[in-house]
Amino acid sequence: MRAGGSRKGLGAGTVAATLVSAEGSKKLSPAHEVQRLTRASLPSDTTELARYLIGKTLVRRAGRNRMSGRIVETEAYPPGDRSGHSYHGRTARNETLFLDRGFAYVYFIYGASYMLNVTAEEPGVGAGVLLRAIEPLDGINLMKRIRKTEKLRDLARGPGRLAAALQIDQRLDGVDLCASGPLWLGTAVRETAHIGTTVRIGITREVDRPLRFFEVGSLFVSGPVNVTRSR
């Protein structure tokens, strides 16, 4: 089922040029150009939302600091998915998942990492989109200090790293991502390249569903880049 789409063939010079471009993307796309997404603009279907969010901007405000990044990898966990947190119904732990689309659902996993999801359906229907990776834009130096690394590519490549870099924890669970606040979703700063689709990563149920989406060619994607299909 999987065909083509890998990044092999990228030489060191290409990688370096791409990373330099990412460092400078903040200057090319000033913060004031990013507008908050409205709830009405968000698809009311989990899979469609996961694809739609590729290329959009995730913005974190912490005090006087601003950090942001382009979303380059997501996974959809639609209603009834046996790998989703809402499969067994509403609980105190997953209650946020049952809000309207466009809210933050944050949970702690493996005793070490927080995960950021975007609620994805109508109120009362539990479903979400996991944000797996971003390409850092604003606040790169702050992210490096928080993550204690100088490796731009690894700042937010993976859902745990993403949450750590943006200082996302349980206190942000339930935040409205379509409103002014500490965490919100914004418009794209530039056109998105092709979007690839594969099966999801690290799950043990419904493993064959092609519900992982990523920007083909992005160096900031966390998982495999052999695509099932692309747009």
C-alpha cells in the first residue's frame, strides 16, 4: 500500500539550507500576519480537520513571550476509533474531548510527556486531532533554552517535544484555541507543500487506518515519510 514519497536524496547542503530558511521564516512572515482561526473555519469532521491543520500556525503566549510554529504533522482519532480516548465514553479525564471543535485537549502519557490535541467534532461527540510536530517560527531561542538543545530540527519534532518546547501542560487543557489567550490556532504563514498520508504511529488498535497527515518534504516531521497517498 505504501508507495514513494521518502526524503532520501536530501544532501547535507539541502538540509542546512532548509534549516537556515526555517530560522529566518519568522522574519519572512511577521507575527502580525497570523490571524486566529475562527471556529466556523474548522471542518467539523475529525479526518478533514487533521488534514486542514497541516500548514496552519500554533501560537503560544507565556507572559511577555511568544512562541509559534507551523503544524507539519497530525493524527486523526475520529468518533468510535478504538485507539481514541473517547472510545469508552465520557470520563473526568477525557471530558474536554467532548467540547465543540477547536479546544485544547491535553493529557499526560508514559509518566513523562504531555500531548496536545485539538477537539474535532460537534459538542457531545468525543474526537480529536493529535498535533505531532511543528516547524518552529517565533521564539526559537526560547524554545532552545526550554528544551536544552541547539538542534532546531529536534525542538518540536514529536508530540512530547512539541508540548515541552511550547510549555504546554495540563493547565492548558480546555483552552479555546479560537480565542485570544495563552494558546491558539492561526492562519498559515505560507503555502503548504504536498500533504502525505500514512497509518498512525505507536498504536495497537485500528493500526491500518491512514489517519496520519504530514507535509511532504518537511524536515520537522517526526515519523516515517513513505506515503500511502499525497495531495
